[in-house]
Amino acid sequence: MTIDEFKTELKHWRLTKYKAINFGIGISALLVYEFIGRPLYRPYIYSNQINDFHIADTLGNTFGTLPTIFFLIAILSKDTEKGNYLIKLGTLGVVVFELAHPLLGKPIDIWDILATFLAGFVSYLIYNGIFKGKQLGDANTIQKKALLSSKPKPFPLRK
């Protein structure tokens, strides 16, 4: 995605079914974390000293990466063409943020980085499970692609 494509996308931004689905996935993940993960799951695991293989420790990264990715897709993509690219970009962006923690006076948490990669993979599975082979998005873009990909049929030859 170039800067010009980014500017054009933001200038002509409008809510489509494709974008609403992506926003819905991102908001759902955020709400699960805020209303179940943080107030219920994490305190229960910590207070009962249950070994949940660092799930309670990494809930923020897991359920923070999903909204980051799907909000990026909803805001910066008008159709399914750039989704996988934005999943990679969002995942790597969160990893870079984790690696920059020493600049903020915090230690690097390898479990958070692993959870971020796992959340990126889960995002990839969710996204491609929903949109694989479907063309949802801006009607003009879809129409242009259809016109470019359609080949004229040759006239049948008469004997």
C-alpha cells in the first residue's frame, strides 16, 4: 500500500458490509477481553494459582492484536484484496511495539510476542475463513476487477 493509495482510501472512505464485518470482529475481540478476560478470567486464574500456560498473562496481547488487525483492515481496505497484507502488517506492528518496551522502561515479554504471532495466525484463519473467494467491499472496485478479468467470447465459426 503506497501513501497515495492510503490517502485515496481515507478520502473516499465509507462503511460497507465488508468493513462492518471487520469492525464487528475487532469489537467482539475487544469486548471479550474487557468484559470476560480482564475482570473474570485473569483474577480467577491468579487467585486460584492455576497454571493456564500463560494465557492469563498474555490476554492483553492476544485480544489486543485481534482488534488492531481487524480495525486496520476495516479502515485501510475497501475490499478483500489487501486483507492478508494488513494482517501481516498489524501483527508485525504489535511485535515491534513489544520489542520497543525497554524504551518505555518495561521488560520484553517473550510470551506476549508469541501470543501476538498466535493472534496474527488466528486472525489469518478467521479472515480467510470468512472472505476466501468472496469479493466484498467497494462495488466500484469489484466491478472494475470483473471487467478486467472477463475475456470476450469468440464468435463461433460457421462451416
